[in-house]
Amino acid sequence: MIQIYTDGAASGNPGPGGYGVILRAGTHYKELSGGFRMTTNNRMELLAVIEGLKALKKPGQAVTIYSDSKYVVDSVEKKWVFGWVQKGFKDKKNKDLWLQYLALHKLHQVRFVWIKGHNEHPENERCDRLAVAASQNKAALAVDAVFEQEREKGMF
């Protein structure tokens, strides 16, 4: 069983943002993080999940993802995202990331567990610190090109 803990952060929402991920499988432990110069909290929450799943080396894994994002957890667990696909993501944000997630979702046996954020959960707190640190590392902030293009068009 693989455990993935995730968190996303954005200062200003939109603003500089980052994600943090912890992967745990038996004795194996890995941390991931990254930051973007302009993005949203929801994008970073979802990107954290995507980056965690992308880090898995073999398909067909049983994966439990722990997230404090109701947006992400409910969208999958309540199967909303599958309805969005059928409707072509009409009036939905983050289509690019949801499509990435869905491609990875098909490769594994994924389930989500919602955890309350900022509630002294050690892995969630660590992911939050990773996400915030990544969002504040101005020299390493990447461009969230899809977000910035859609924002210019008034979609965000």
C-alpha cells in the first residue's frame, strides 16, 4: 500500500503558489515540491496529487491519497469529475489538470481520504511547509502557463 500526502498553497489566490507531497511505502519515503509565480490554491492542491501519482514507478498500485482539499477529494470521491468529462468540462476550471489526473487515476487503484488541514496532522503539516516554501522561492518559481493564458482571457 502506498500513501501519498498532499497540500497546495497560494499567496493571494491567485498569486505565487506551491505544492508539497510526501510518498510513503513501507520503509520508503520521498518528498516532492514545486512552485509557480502565478496560480491558485485549487490548482496547487490538484497538482500535488498529480505529482505524487506521477512519482509512482509501477502501474496497478493501491494508493491512498490524504488531502485537506475538499475540492479535490469530493470531486473524485463523489464522482463529480467523471460527470465533468461527459460535459466537456463546461464552465469548470482546471480542465488541463483534471485531464492529467484522470490519465494517472486509470493506472492505479486510487482512493482519497480527507483530513482536516492545519490540525497538527504531521504529514499534512509537513506538506504545507513544503508548499509554502516552494511558493516563496522566487528564484525557482515556474510558469503555470495554462493558468496565466486562461487568466489573460478572463477565465480565472
